[in-house]
Amino acid sequence: MKNIFKKITILFGFNTLVFTTFLNASYSINSENKNFVNNFPDTITSNLKENRSSKKTTILSNDFLWAGKALQYFLYKHTTFDEYTGTLKKSLNLTSEQELYYLMSLSSNTILVSLNGMTSYQDFFSQAFSKWLNYKTVKENLTWELLNYFFTNLYTNLKIKLAGQDSFDKTKEIIDRDFDSNSKCLIYSFTFNSLENQNLLTSRDLFYDSENFGIANSDSSYLPYAQNLLISSYKFALSNGDLRINNKITSMKSLADKIVISNYCNGKMDDCLVKYEKLKTWNNSNYIKASDESISKFQIFLSQNIKFKNFDELDKYYSDITHNRRKNPGANITLSIVMKELAKVYKWSEERLENLKNTILNIFNICYKLTFLSNNIDDFSYAIIGMIFTPDEKLLLSGEQESDVESYTGYSFIKSRFNGIYESAGYCYLIFAINYIDSNNAEAYSTNYKIGKESNPSPYVNFNKEFGKVLDSYLGRTKEGANYLIQSYPETSFKMNNSVLYKGKIIGWNEHSGEVAQSVTKNILLAIYLFITFLSIVFIIIILAISVPYFVKRYKNRDKTAFKK
């Protein structure tokens, strides 16, 4: 009998081990980092090995987020500099390679007014995309025309020819060729004299309160633009085009002035070559109107061959392809459910809802136009794995840690199982705090634009920025990577659903929007309950199967003994 119960104990212990393993596996899925990594099948890896010999041996995830660097080179190529630029550059004692990155940053952040765009190549690209889409609020100027040319003429070409990791030499070749053949007349000049041309825009047309915006702003005690431009350009030069650069903006003028003097003047104010009055003239080309031809082409671009005719069509499409086999709400992008929650729980008016719907519809249609490829190898449909709206005032981006950001894009990258090398950019997912995406905050966003933080004064600017980051990642997706992502999309939609990606409150993922999303947790608890029930039944059956014959046999033997007596 002792042996019998020993076997039962061992069996129960094994079942407990299986149960514990099950629990740990469930927990590890929920605990994965936001920038999750998908694994490449070995078959695809072997197909790519031949192409790796000429590339650097260490490949980082940021090597697939190169759109901002390409755009900065494009703007540099379309800039003519003055002699004073050469004076500043010479004072820094840079190498020839560093000089290129210095001028790229200097020209790009003069042309595109955005302090947030100075922080990284990725943020620069998202700010540029946002600027391109502010045509409804701000008059189209030369900056807008340059961006319009890049997005409608070069973006798709770069995708077709250079999809994958950063190949800057090839990027320069494509842009140089296009410049010589098509766009060399489209120039932003640092020497342009606005007094010689009367047919210009005003600062009011550009939605600024005065002419002291962008590079012309060196006097503000808070966030002086000119100083930050000089500081960031020097940092980008020293990084030699490293896509991991993360520059912090200097808020206080007193500190910014000291850093400029240290970098450009060897710490000596008397010998300082920085003359902010000269820098102001670089802003003159910002007042040049965009050509009628460019505006007309853009309107045609917006209106022809659009993917989704209305919001309901967009909603149904993404509800279907992001279906995650969960009972509630059933998909990772459920736009109509979000709108109903905003109306019912958060009391949004019909006008506010329509504005948000139109913003989302327009931006999806623009992304599909930009990413359309004739052979349809890499469909933008599979670029976004989840779109999360939260009532949280501070986003929970790293475990339980709160962040002051208003919106967020999470990236994934495909990594080889064979050698652990990154092979392609993967999916993205988006998080938006609803407190920062409605027209009630119009004044706050207008202020951020006027002081130079943002490139777009729209209250829906966060959508522009985050979708810009998705388009950045999209250039890093290889053909093989795209095929794998499309095949894996249904499974990933199930495993990496919204409640796995974000641990805060999620609108549309619970019965009441004020609660933390629980749909996955409930399913896991149900599975655990059923699993325990199953183990219990099996355990009882085994006990009965072993103990009943034993006791029956013992009872019979006792009867025989009694009869013999």
C-alpha cells in the first residue's frame, strides 16, 4: 500500500510541475518587452546569408530605422549654404565625414522647425511627416514643398531599392541621381534675400505670432531654438550618422549659451564666432510659397485611388485582419468600438468624434498611397499589429513605470534563429492617450508649435507623428521579412494582443473603460480552472483505479480467513 501511495504522490507531483510550467509560460508572454522580437525561420535565414558578406558584422535594430537620415541627406542636397556656414563648420575641427552630418543636421533643422525633431533621426522623420500633413492649418511653403517631393517621389523608390538595413552610400546615390535629373531647381537657400521678393508668405500665414521662430529664435529664456540647433548639429556630427543617437534638448537659455560657447568658441566669449543675427537670415526661404504645381499634385495624390472610402470600411477591414480569436473585443484594431466608448463613457460630441474619425481615415489612406507597390510584395496592412487608446493620463510603457509621453510607437524586429542577427524590421503597435488627441487641446498644441517644439499645430498631431514612425520602420522591412510577417500575422495577433502590449487601461477592451483590460486574464483564468479540473478528475480516477481493486481484494482475503477459522 505504501508503494501505491508513493506512486500517487509522484504522479501528483508531476502534474503540479506541469501546472507550474503552464503558469510560468503564461506569465512570460505577458511580461515580454514592448519592443518584442519575432524569430526568422531557418529557411529564410539561409536564403539571406549570401547577401551578408559585404555588410558590417554587427547589425543593430536601429540600423533598420534609417528614413530620417535619408530625409536629412535629401534636404542637405537641396540646400545652398552661405560663407558663414563654412566659418561655423571650420571652428569645430571636424573630419570630412563629420562635416557632412553636421551640414545635414544644420540644414534639415533649419528647414523643418521642430525641437523634437532634433532628438534623433527617427523623431526627425516623424516630425517631417507631421509637417507634411499640416496643409489644412498652415499655408504651404518651400519646406512643405520639399517634403512633398520627398514623400511623393522618393519614399516608395527607396523602399523598392533599399528595403532592409541602412545602406547610406546607396541612399546618397539614389538621391543624387534624382537631384541631377529632376529636382535640382528645388532649393532652400541660406542666402535668400526676402526684401527682393514681395510675393512671400507672412509669419501669420505660417501660424506663428512673429518672425522670431525657428533659427530666428535665440532670445527665448526657455527653449531657444538657434542654440539648440547649433548644439544638436555638433552632436550629430560627432556621432558619424549613428542611428542610435539620442540628443536631449537644452531647455534653459543660460545653459544653452554656455554649451554653444564651449563647442564653437573654445569656451571664450570674446573670440566667439557665433552671430545669431546672421543665423536669422537662414529663415528667409521659409517664407517662399510652395508652387501651384506641387500643391495641385498633392491634391491629386490625396483624392485618387484611395484605399478606404469611409471610416466604416476602414474599421471593418482592420477588425477582420487583426482578429485575435478572443471573445472580447475580438480584434487588436477595433476603431468603431473605441468611438462608441468615447461617446458613451467619455461624452464626446458627434463633432469631436467625426474630426477624429476623419483624421484616422485620412492618415491610413495616405500611408497606403505611400506604400503601394505594383507587385504588392509588402502590404502596409501588416505593418501595425495593434492600435491602443487609453484613458491613462500617463502611459505605462515599462512595467508599472509611468511616462509623460502622450503617444508611443513600439517596434519589433525579425531576428535569425540561426545566428541571432537582426534581418528586418517587423511590426509596430501604437498607443494613444485620449486626453491628448481631441480638439479641446487645440490651444496647447498651437503653443507647442509656436515655440518650436512641434512641426504641426493640429490637436491630432500625435497621430501624424506615430504613423510617421511606422513609415520609418516600413522602409526597414525586407521582402523576405514581409513574407514572414504576413504569414505570422494571425498568430502574432493572438499572442501579442493589446492587453499583452499595454498593461494600463485600454478603451474597448473591458466592460467599463475605467477598468484595467482583463479580456486575456479572464481567458487565462478560465483555462487554468479547466486545467485544474481536468487534473483533479484524472487524479481521482487514478486513485479509484488503484485503490478500489486493492480494497476489494483485501476484503475478499479477509472473508477467506474468517471462513478458515
